[in-house]
Amino acid sequence: MMPSKTSQPERPIMSKSSKKRHCPAVGRTIPAGECGENRASRYPCPADCPFNPWSHGQYDQMLEIETSAGDEVLQRINRSPDFARAVMREVASLEQHGLESQVPEMIVSKVFVERDTQGRTFGERWAEEGFPGVRNDARVLLQAEVRPEAWLLEVRRIIDDRSMEGVNLLDPSPQQPHLIFDRTLAAAAPRFGLYLFLAYRLPHYLRPMGSAMTVPSWNDVDPFDALRQISVHHGGPADGEPLRSWLLGHLRLVQRSIEATWRVRYRAMVDASDPKHGRVEYTLGCSPADCIKRIGRAFSLLPAALTPEEQKEGFVAGVDCLEASDGAPGQGEESAILGKILVREGGSRVEAFGVDPTRRIRAEFERVMGEDARFVSQRLDDLSRRIRVPDMPSDPSLIPPGLAPGPSERGLHPTFFALPNPAGTDPGQTLSEMVRRFDREWMDSAVPALEGETPRKAALDPRLRPILVRLVKDRIRRADLRNLETGGEEDPSWTAQELGLHEIVFPPPPPRAPVEEEEEDDGALQDEIEEEEEDAFDGFLGLLEMMSPPDRTLPPAPGWPSAPLALEEVQDRLAGMARDFRDAEALLDTCGRSGCPLLGYAYDYLIPGMGSEALTMAAMGLAQVWLLFVPPGTRGPVIDPEAYQVRFMREVAFLVSPDGPPAEGLFLEHIRSGPQPGMVEALLNGTMNAAMASGEGWLERFGAAGVTAIAAHLMTSTALLQEALQTPD
């Protein structure tokens, strides 16, 4: 039956019988059963057919088919006793080390990647049998999984909340964009984000197979060249189809090499840094507006967004102070954010990252303010314990010589801008106007990475143009990541258009919901602990053994107000918890009965440089968070592991970035920006005090990244529990 004139174009064309439908692939009306048994296998279904489970609008149906196909895989394994025993041995090994989250990827590797003595995979042998007993839709998916591909994805365009376009940098000519369906990546990926994973081709798009690893962006190394160096370093091929085939069987080795390289390069940057944060307080004898006007006589200024904590302290405005490096004005010298100045009625604060910047910005501030600024106090906090990476990489043999950091590796610094003339910046401009101004001036400024040439000149130089493309991609990638954090709309891709780099001009991502709202596992981003480090965490596994099974008969935990708890109230509740639970076993037993999953997440999501003592303390901190939200005798909410993972990795990426410190260079500002800053601060302070009281050598046992990991876990757990339990005011 043809549609009436009022029918919607996308409405299925049905016959009078609801069990028949028009099939555009064969050009006739067919029974629903014929459709289900032939679509995408014998019949070439178009992408816009409403009955095609692989069409754009059928994402949830595709997930159901994935689940069904996964069940078929497990049943087929069980019908092969020898193979099943080999799989179960690996499952037991992973579970013994608390790594249950790696079981799905292990099964994918055993079934679809590893080859027997005849050179065939378990999946290929199954496919030769014709997948007996498997329904058509699951058979189409399994047939795709039998042919996995290694992908180094460079994201080009985010289409919507489930799909994106990108290229495989492993292809001989990676110019043809491919459609990728993956909700987790679509929710979190920036343009030109790099991800390493296995994929399979469904009729109209690709799907990641297991987890995707974020590949760091190193401006001095082309990402494909980095992968090639890693392959050659481990005895693999350097190019073409041999490299892609080698990656299928060595993906975890490559991931470990990337992790180890990231560690040593980040450590080199940290070691070149001055990790001290200065804060100087003044009383102010003039208005805040007059103060900012006078500061502008000494520095170029950028508006600085106030944190919630700064607003609570009464500050009404803030500016970042820029300082040019040595060089003649107007010659395109590089300028950095020297520090920040906050103002309020009757007071001002000067902040800077580093001893010398603190001294210099304080001297200039006091010079221009004169008697209107009276010194009150100064403190200098050493942040090295929070950001320093341990001295030894997990395995130096994993790092190719060409990827090791050189002696000129730049330290962690505030954001850099290239300014032809840093004087005369108008503090009345909006932040977006200033960012656009600095983007424009950057194009005419000498850039060291371009051998001192300007981006405009480099765009015309065939030798420098590839370097410029990497730099501009990185600027766009960073802007997209900032927009995800702040909800902003910054888009520097116009600079690529103006520089003639038309091949990297793509529209900005559409507005996206916060990543932590995603509930579905589409290959969540994760850095796994290396095998040889697993034995260090036996003490943590002992904590898991103290937890009782969940008691499903307990009533649900009460709702939670939207207002955060004050620091003093958190401290009182923690003191009460210490009185109620005389030992860790009693506390963990209560957590277990109330359904707490957080301790397992602490072990599932580790980061490089996190010591065994930090893991144990993270677990205890998470147990305390749980009991602050979930009173004893009640049952806590379900905290989705994929949502936890995505949120945790975002926190880690913000707190431990290979590109530099957190926004404004302030670790504490970030941890105070969450929904429960008092809770996070109290537990983090308690953890640090306990660590330092444990005796000499605590930092080595704790691991330099321990504080960062604990902070990320506390930020993640408090945010997700707040969302799960929050009730309307």
C-alpha cells in the first residue's frame, strides 16, 4: 500500500497485513519473516530502510543484536571443551587480580584474533561451519567480527550523540572518511582526537571492538610515525598491510609502549618545572575596577573566570597577567600567563605558578598599586607531591629511542600565547574576543616549532606545512576538550581556513550532554595497569575480601539535597564514622551490605605512577564517600561502571595532562569545583595526613600520581552519587 499524501517520508511502507512490509532492496512487498532472515545478508538493504537494524536510527536495536551475538559466542565456546578450558583459565587469572572488566576484551582476542597452528581463528572456524543455529541479524554481526581491523582513528567530525566521521591513519591514503558508531566516543571525542582500537565493519558503519585507547598528541611526532616506531622497536613491520596485521595480534603491547612513553615524556616535563604555587593576600584601598585598570599599566590582561570557591570568598573579577619573553616588541615574541590577580571590595589576591613568577608579579602589583595595596600574607605551596611522576618507568625497553624525550623537553607551564605586541590589551573585551585576537596574532608570530617562521609563512613551505597542520589540529582538539568541560563554543578552525589548511576544516561538534550521563559501554576509554605491576596490590585485594555480599532487602538510601555540605559538617560526619566503625573490616562490611561498587572501580581504573599504598587509601576514601551518602542500614544506588569510567578518565585527563597543568595551573581550584568540594577536600587532606604519618618512604609507596588518582576518584564518586540521590530543593 502506498502512503497517503499526509504520510511522513520516513514512515514504513506497509501492506494491509501488519506482518508484511515493502522491501526497497527487492522492490516488492515481503513477509516480515523473509525480511528478518535475509536483511543485510542476502538482501542489500539501504541505510534508510526503517526495518534495517543497521540503519542510523536503530542504534538500540543494534545493541540488542550485539548482546545476542555475545551470548552465541559464549555458547559456542562452551561447546568446545578444550577451548573453553583455555578461556576459563584466563578468566580466572583476571578475576584473581580484580580485573574482571578485561574479560570481554580477552574473549574477543581469543575468539577473533588469536590463530591456531593452521593459521585460523576460532571465529573463522565457526564461520566456515556457517554459524549453525544463529539467527540472521546476529550472524551478520558475527561475520563482521570475524574480520577485525586495526584502527588508529583520527576523528574529523562529530555528527550527533552516536556517530562521527574519521580516518584510519593506518590506511595507505587516509583521506576517505568512515562513519563510526559509538556513543561513548561521540560524547567525549574532540576533532582530531586519536584513538587506537580494533573495529569491525557492519553494513553501513564501523564499530569499535572492545575498549579504545586515547593516543597522546605529541606535536613533535606524527602519530602514525610513532606507531611505526613502536612496531619496529618490537620487531614488527614498518608499513602497509603487514603493519596492520601485526597490530591485530600485538595491540596490548603497543598500548603498553604508548603508556610507558607517555610516562617518561610527562616526567621530563614535570622535572623541568617549578611546581610551587604562590598566593599573596592584600587589603585594597581602591575600587576593584580601578585596581584592574592600574594593573593594566603593567601587564597585558585576559579576563579570568572565577571559580565557585572564589565567588564564595567575595571576589568579583579576576585577570590573567601576560608577560612577554625577551625580545624586541612587535617581533612576535612568545608571551605566557605569568599569574592571576583577583579583586573584591577591600581586598585582592595575587597568584602565580612558580617561585620567580610569584616574586615578579607581586613586585609589579605593589609598584602600580602603591599605598592602595597593603600586604597581608603570603604562602607558597609545593605541588610536587601531587604531580611528580616516579623516577622509574615501568619498563624502559617498551620505549622506542625516537620517542624518548630530548634534553630540551619543555616543562609544565601556564597557557602560552604568541603576541606581536603584548601591551595595550583591553580588559573590557570578552574572553571569546580575546581568544580570537590571540589566534589571529599567533598566525603572524614566530613559532619555535616552525623553526622561527610564522604560521602564515609555514603554510606556504612544503617542508613546514605538515608540522603546522599538527599544531593547528592540536589547537582545535584542545578547544573542543575545553568546550566539553566548560560548555563553551570556542572554535579556532577559522585559523585553518585562513591559513589555507582546507583539508582540516570541519564543523565544530554539536552541543553535547555531559559525558558522565552516558550509561552504555561503547568501548570506554581506559588505561590498564601493566601485568608486571599487579602483585603490588595484594593489600587492596584483602580489603575486598572484608566486604559482605549486598543485602537487597535493605530500604533505599534517602534523597540528597543539592547544596554541598560545608567542610566543617563533613569533618563532623567523618569523626562520627570513626566512632561508629572501630576498624576497617566493620566499615567495609557495611559498605558491602549496602551494595557499594566503588572499591572495585578503584582497582579497575588505575593510572600510571599510582603506588599500592595510594590504591589502598583510594579504596578507603571511596568507602567513606559511600557511607557519607548512604547511611548504614540502607541500600545505595546503582552506579554504572561505564559512567564511572568515563567520568574518572575525564578527571584524570584534566588533572594529569601531558600538555600542561589544569586550567589556571591550580590543582586545588579544580577539586573545589565539584558538587561536594568540602567532602573531597576533607577526605583528600585526611589521606595526605595518613600517608605522611606512615613513616619514611611514604611517597615511594604512595606513588607520585597517587594524589591525582585519589582526587579523581573522589571527584567522580561524589559527583555520581550526588546525581543519583539528589532530590529537588
